[in-house]
Amino acid sequence: MSSRRGLFIVFEGCDRTGKSTQVKLLAEALTGMGHKTEAIAFPKRTTATGKLLDAYLGKGANLDDHAVHLLFSANRWQEAESIRQAVAQHRTVICDRYAYSGVAFTAAKSLDFAWCQQPDRGLPEPDVVLYMSVPPDVLNARDGFGNERYENAEFQAKVRANYDRLAALDSGSGRWVNIDATGSIDAIHSNILKVVLDAMSRELGDLGKLWWK
């Protein structure tokens, strides 16, 4: 067992919870502290699958819900080996959305929860999942809410319930951390940085594989 690898960190949460801002701040902070850092976001919209998903999310294309879910998973699989190589090369990978989003959002469309988990089985398992928690009334009032396909209050409530279910399933791992994302940007960042530095101080084994038993 060795801690001499990079950390794999995932940010999760409903839309407009500030994930992208905090990914950027965390990457800058860790880089400034001398850590090799790489930030990625899913879906990766520059790939073939990502371009289809970009059109879909922007309400420019309609696709079957099962097909959309598999496209999201394929988009993650396209980057799986790159993630493994990065952490093996002592880089900390910070990810804006991951497989948890896939399950939370697709299951909110009444697809079977267990089926939603299956396509991502075997993907790299994150060391830390930072769940950005914001009350619904605060979330719905944020600038830009409603611009993309899934940004409506009723749907986001279902997504939030699925995240609660995912957190419960992952509760024994210690990787899931709820972050109060209602404070100032700096206060949220300070809390996140503390969690990440604590994780970096721990002994790390080989990067695991999803999914839940």
C-alpha cells in the first residue's frame, strides 16, 4: 500500500450548486501548493459522444432516455484510462460530475436505479466525493437556472433524492462528504480545501473500481 499516487476527487450535486467554480479554485490552490493537478468535466463535450450530449443538453436534440444514459457512460469510459494514468503519475484529478450524476439524473426520469448503475461498473473509483448541498429555494433563484434541459425545480428535487440514496449506499466508504454550498465562495473553498488536504495525508492504496456491491 502506498500513498505515492494522485488523488481522484469528484464534485457532485444538483445543477447550479457552484461545482465548476469550486473545481477551478481547488485546482488553482493545489497547483499553487506544488501538487500536479488536472481538472476535467463530464460530459467532455469535445469528444464524439460529448458533441451529441452537448446538443441534447442544450435542448437541440431529442434522444431516448436509455440511449442518453449510455452516451453519458460512454463519455466517461473514454476518459477512464486517462484518469488512471494521471493518478499513477502523481497527478490529482479533480472531476466536475461523474457516474453519480449519471445515476441521479437518469433515475429521476423513472428508469430503474440498479440499471442506471450498471454501465459505469468498473470505472475508476474516486477517493473523495464532494457533494455540493444547496436548499431548493436557494438553488432555484440562482442566475442561469433553467438554461439547460434538466434545470427545473420538480426534476431537481428527484435528482436530490437520488443523491441522498447514493450517499446512503456509499456511507461506509468514508469518501462521500457533504459540503454546505450556501456560504461565500471563499468559505466554501476553504472547507473543501481542508477536506482534500486531509484526504491527501492518508495512506492510499491502488485506485479502486466502481460500482457498489
